[in-house]
Amino acid sequence: MTPDAPQPPQVAAQRGPAEPGDTSRPALLLAEPDEKLAAKATAHFTAEGVTVITCHDGAEALLQAGAHRPGAVLLAAPLPVVSASAVTELIGRLHPVPVIVGAGPDGVEEATAALAVGALAFVARPYRIEEILPLLTARVPRGSDTAEPLKVGDIELDPAGFHVYVRGRSLQLPVREFTLLRYLMQHPNRVVSRVELTQALWGTDHLDSNTLTVHVRRIRHKLVDESGSCCTIDAIRGVGYRLECVADRTSATPGPS
């Protein structure tokens, strides 16, 4: 039931939008329509030292993501008003942060759609906190140069603004594809092993082997087929991947994928 006057979301600490690198920003935005489930999950996260903002539908999740710039977002599926997949896609465009989708049997289709547009992971709902906590820390390590703009071939990447340009034209990438491309751009013309990539980007050595392959394939398609970039990501069988650029790739005859 909708109250006469909207109530503010539960926020552990009221504060304005955080600047990049601000470690005091809310760590997690939880969009959960079941208030009892939301309260239980919030209590467990808080006990683990995770600051939580809670809201109860997709429209409110988008508002709070813009207002508070959380470090990660956990969306229930199904999610009322605006679906989890639509929220995931819009967050990826407007306020890129990792999105996790929690679903039971009735939310599998919506969660799958969210994964297709850039969600980081699909977890069980009701939530198992021990399953989610590692995902909140599985991010690209922050080094002294991670906020510096990168340029490799005709690709320009701005980590601070979360922008990618190919030949001056904007290229939209979900969070995980963005961080993967950034890592490869930090190591151009070098073979980066699959183990190194999964450890750096997912924080684990035990990743479904197809997950990395799919992400690389999507980036390669967007760079070469959609944007006509002179750069591509070459797969080195049994080893890993290498970002390489050639000056006249657009004039070359396309080879097999």
C-alpha cells in the first residue's frame, strides 16, 4: 500500500553524493520490496560493517543511486515499478556501479535479463550474506594510476568519469566490461592470463570459465564490429588475452571471429 506521503529510505548515515575515492560513501543500496526481508538483510550487512541504504522499488532505487552513489547495488527480482533489468541497464548508463540481483524461483527470468544487460551476479533470495559479501569487495584494485585517463590506439578511457570513446565517439559498457577493458588497456600488447584477469576483476581464481570468455567477446564485438576500432582483444589459446591495435584494421579484410 502506498502511503499518503512518501517516507525517506532507511539510510545508515545521511550524506550527499560522494566524490570518487570517498571511502565514507554508502557501501550498498538494497532495493527489496519485502520490508521484513529488507530489515533482516540490513541487520546482517550492518553487523558485517557494511553501510546500507534500503528502498522498496525500482524507481526509488534509481533515485537513491543518483543521490548517494553507493559502492554497489543489490536488487530483488521481481522488483516493482521498474524491473531489475531496467534498473541495471539505467544504472550502467547513468551511475555505473556493480549490480547484484537476488531472486527466488519467481524472479529467475527477470534476474537473467539483468545479467544480460550488465549485472555482476545472480544470488539467492532470501539472501545469504556470506554469498554476497565477497562480491562487494571483488573490484579492480585501486592503485595510484587507476584514475588516470588511458589511451591505447583509438580507444580513450576515463576511469573517473566512467567514459569510453572510440575515435571520439562514446561507447557504452556495463561495469564489468568497463573494468575488464581498463585492465587490458593498462597492460597493452601483453598477454594477460585468465587467472590474472579473474583474480583482479572478480577477486577469485574459481570463476566459471565461460564467464570471462563471454565478457571478452562482447567487448570485442563493441570495439570492432560496432565502433570500427583499430584495436581488438586476441585470445591466446590456453593462456589468456592480449589487447592489440593496428593502424589500418578498418581497411583489412575481416577474418573469422
